[in-house]
Amino acid sequence: ADIDARGLVDTAAMLPPERTSTHQMDVRDPSEWEHVLADFTALSGGRLDVLFNNAGVGAGGPFGEIGLDALDRVIDVNFRGVAYGARLAYPYLKATAGSCLLNTASASAIYGSAGLSAYSATKFAVRGLTEALDAEWVKDGIKVRDLMPGFIDTALLTMPIAGSNRTAREAVAEAGLEFTPVETVADLAW
């Protein structure tokens, strides 16, 4: 599921058609979560073995220069969207023995990242939610885990940095930081 219709088509083309369904949605809208989860579980016989709760956008640059609309979007997608996913998937996860909620946080949830303060704060929130839900939902047989990868070379890094003519990818490369291959994250998720 994704807001990006073209991305859904491209991703589906890489997967076995008999094991693939796509669902366009905006994680910031609870009614879309309800609709997509109902549609997906109708296809899966009511099961939700794993919800890979992966939502993220960025707004880089000095915090004092980030526009309020960009700040709202980062908070809404990165935390509110993940929280909605967890909450609205809960009944399906609870009804599926051995289920797992797998959230994507970030290495930015381990330490505050200058120039990525809003992103880092939301990923700290995802990490906190993950840890709290793992303790809370154990009684329901739901495992709650998160991934905290470093920078992954995806479209997210094409965002411009506020007050600069550089992209986040350029800033990461210039700082000499490493990129985590997408395949590594996929293997860890699996």
C-alpha cells in the first residue's frame, strides 16, 4: 500500500502476481487504513500475519527554517500514519496467531540528528511506540518490532534541504556517511 500509484505498479511488477495485491492509500487518513485493511484481509482469508508499518517523509535543514506545512507533513506521515496503522491493524493482528507489527523507525531514532530534527523526533516516537506496544500486546500474542536502518538510498533522500540548494542524499554523501542497501533492510524485515 502506498500513496504513490506509479510506485505501486513498479513494485508489483517485481513480485509474483499470484502473491501480490496493491492498495493506494494515504497513511494519514484512518478511513483509508480501515478500507485497505478490510480489503487485504478479505483476500487473505482474514489473516494479517505481518503489518510492515513503513511510512516516512523528511524535511531537512535547520529546524528554525522548516516551513510549518512541511513540519506538519513529517509529523503526520512519520508518526500519526504509523500510529494509525498500528491501532487499526490491532484487531486483525490479535485475531491472527503469531502475528507481528513491524515498524520502521530509523538510526535517527537512536540519536538526534542535527539537520533532521523533525524526522528524528518522529522516528524516536515510532521507536517509543514500538517498545510500548511490544510490552502491551504480548498478552495478545502479537510481536511488535522495529527496524532502525541508517540512510537508505531511496526517493526520500531526494528531498531538498531547507535553506540549501542540496538534497539530503548529497548531504549524506558529503558527510561520508554510509548508505544501507535496500536489500539489507528487506532481509532484516523478512
